[in-house]
Amino acid sequence: MRQSQLFTKTKREAPKDEVSKNAKLLIRGGFVHKEMAGVYSYLPLGIRVLRKIEQIIREEMNAIGGQELTMATLHPSEPWKQTGAWDSVDVLFKIQSRTEKEYALGQSEEEIVTPIVKEYVDSYKDLPVAVYQIGQKYRDELRAKSGIMRGREFLMKDMYSFHETQEDFDRFYQIAKEAYLKLYSRMGLVAKATEASGGNFTTKLSYEFMVLTDAGEDDILYCSDCTHCANVEVSKQKEGDTCGKCNKGVLALAKASEVGNIFDLGQKYSKDFDFTFKTNDGTEKQPIMGCYGIGLTRLMGVIVEALSDDKGIVWPESVAPFKVHLLSLGSTDEVKKSAEKLYGELLEKRIEVLFDDREASNGEKFADADLLGMPYRIVVSERSLQNGGCELKKRTEEKGEVVGVENVIDLLVTRA
Ligand code: ATP
Ligand code: MG
């Protein structure tokens, strides 16, 4: 895409009321627009990032047998009253219609998914089932101060699974845990799965997936040696203790952000909605259920927090809005022609490229490239042409190298 056509522009200053680094950088770059505390619109650059995060999650959920659907977000109040959540979930947004009817906005969707799956599952032969969606969620959060990391409206992937037996649930649960760890690492993040119970490894299963960042709202203890990680709230150990799991490493304290979690819901919702299936021996049983959440907009914020530097954002290639930022510097015909030609060739090779073809100063173009954070920058200038081509530089490196214009595409393809 041509930057001259992009309707958003970068800003030098972040809004004064934003305290978090992710919101400051994302607003300055024109990725998001703030509507009110905890509510953001996603602009052309921002939506490209979200769509890539979404696709990675979709691929990993499909790979473990998840079936995608989209459930309503405007809900009748009845199922929420049936489970007791209407009165017990403090973040639930409730809407009063002009006809006096009450509605809820989806904050999680057990109340909707359980009756849907119940309609199609009659026998043990129909199980297990895992369904998921990627969609907007609404929560009446008291404090929304971490930019896009804690929203009142946000994008979440929520999966729900239904099983015949506890053993089958446990089997799937481990598979889901591995899929989660894989998808975070595909996004350039190292996530740790907490042990819900802290020192006691036998209670009901639940994992929180944590990425270390000072912008996080959780305090965790993690082992220097093994994968053990626990939320301070529930851990029976403290900083400096020898890890209770491997008995080797030492526990360190850190701030982290919860980018996902998975729960054993037991038969709570099956019971609430009177969901039974016929077992092998003809008796009726209620399925065991699990739920699996990932915050996509929070993830985008965490990536910015964890990977940016003092000049701007550093997108991992897997989620970057464009792989390449092509800068045309100076106004000589030769530069313009070479840059245009290269742009055309990149498009032809289906390499995603943002082409800075604007009439702007070199300084402005360089600063924008750093702020916007595409993984590769290619500069075409009079000087680069004199030196034999264009300059190719990675966002994570200080210095670039001059390479022949005819070689640069091959280099990009082989380095991917
Ligand atoms: P938190 O403790 O951070 O409020 P939670 O325990 O309420 O999270 P879940 O209900 O399990 O979270 O939601 C699943 C995932 O959705 C979380 O792991 C997180 O990544 C994301 N998430 C939860 N609340 C928000 C929010 N207000 N804004 C953005 N993402 C959120
Ligand atoms: Mg919450």
C-alpha cells in the first residue's frame, strides 16, 4: 500500500491522558483511535495486526479440532438468569430496552454455547465437541488504564469443549495447553503457564498464560530452571524460595500480563441447562465442559509493550502489518523510478509492503519507519543507487547493508 494513500498519519505526541506505552505508540502510529477509556477503534494499520493474530490463533485452534462459529453478542437475559450470572458477574453489561425487555452483552459465552451444543449432541458418539469464535466482548471493567490491554470492549477468542468423561477432558486440556504455548511463540512471545494452585499440584485444573512485562497487572513467581510459574495470589511459596516443582531453580518475582486462560468448568453449565447425552450403556449423563480464552487485543498491546524500543514499535514478522517498509528518499527521477519499480516487483511477489512515496523529509520518513515498526526497511536514495542499489535494514538492527535492487527480493524471501 502507498503511504500517500493511507488516510491515517503519524503523530509526534501521544494524547496526555494515555499513560500506557502500548496506547501511546499505537495512537501515535495511527493503529488505533481512542473513543473513551477502555474503548478503541482499530484503523487500517491496526486491523492488519489483529487479523494476523487472529489467523495464527485460528490455525492452532483448527489444528486441535476446534470448529469455528460466531455467536451473538447481544444476548437475552434468560440464560444469564438461569446460571445465576445475571446477578453474580459484576462486569456484565445489562441493557434495558424501551420495551422493558432486558438484554446482556456477551462477556464470555457459556450461556449461549451450552444450549446450542445441547441441541445437536444426543449420544456419547457425538462427543467430544470443541467450538470457538473470535469476536467482541464487553465488560464493565472498573479501571481501564492499560491502553488496549484492558478494554471495556475487546477482541477475544473463546473456545468451549464438551466431553464424555473427565479423562477425555484431561486429554484435550493438555492438547489445548500445548496449542496455546505454540501460538504465543509464533507471535514472538514467551508465555508461561501458571499452576493455578501454587504449591499444591492436585486441585482442579486451570492455567493462566502469562507474558512477562512491566505493563502487566499480575504478579507471578517463576522458576529460573523449569517451566514452573504461579500467580503470587495463590502461591504458597515466595521470591527466593527453591522451586517446589523441580527442587533446583530459584523463584523470581515479576510483573506479567494474562494473555489467555483455560478452565475446567466441570458440569456446572451442563446442569444449569439440563444438558444430557446417552452413554454407551444407555444411561443419561451430563458432559464435562472446558473453556479456553485468549485476549487478542490484549495480546497486541503486550507485543507492543514487550518488543518496542525508544524509537517505536518492533513488530515480529508474523503479526506485522506489512513485512517491508519501502522508503523513497529525495525527488530525483532516478530514485523515484527505481523505487516505483521495486514497489511493483514486491507486490508481484506478494510481499506485503508499505511504500512511503510521500513528499516528506528524509527525517520524517525514517522516524515513521521506526515508529511503525515493520520488520524490514528498504531505502532507495541517490546515495544508495550510487553505492549500487538499495539499503536493506532490519528493524531490530542498527545498521543496514547496500544490496543490488535486483537481489533484494530474493534476500527477503530467503530470510523469511
Ligand atoms: P483479568 O484477570 O485480566 O481480568 P480474566 O480472568 O477476567 O482476566 P477471562 O475471563 O478468562 O479473563 O478472559 C480470557 C482472556 O481475555 C484473558 O486471559 C485476557 O487475555 C482477556 N481479557 C480479559 N479481560 C479483558 C479486558 N478487559 N480487556 C482485554 N482483554 C481481556
Ligand atoms: Mg477480568
